[in-house]
Amino acid sequence: MRRILGVALAAATLVGVSAVGAVGAGAASSPNISGNDCTAAGGQIVSRPYAGEACVLPDGTTQPIT
């Protein structure tokens, strides 16, 4: 009985960790930013070949411009 309960608890924990990881990965992805918002935040607009323009913010992150 304990073994079955332990396996069920381990499986539930693993599913919970997977769901939290997926939500965290979605939150970590960069949102799009407008050109005006980029310059207002102190960023620099750069042109990327075949990918359009992007905003390079002072902290080093890059976000696509919408």
C-alpha cells in the first residue's frame, strides 16, 4: 500500500513540476515591443537580416519590434 501511495505521489509531483516549468518557460520568453517603447526604455533599434528589426535594451536583452 505504501509503495503504491509513494508512486502516485511521485507521479503527481513530477506532473506538477512539469506544469510549473512550462509556465515558467512561457513567462521567460520575450514579449514584443514597439519602436517608441524601445527608445523610451533607453534601448537601441537594430536591423537583423531575414528577421526584421529588434530592440537591444541596456540590460543586454533583445526583443522583436512589432
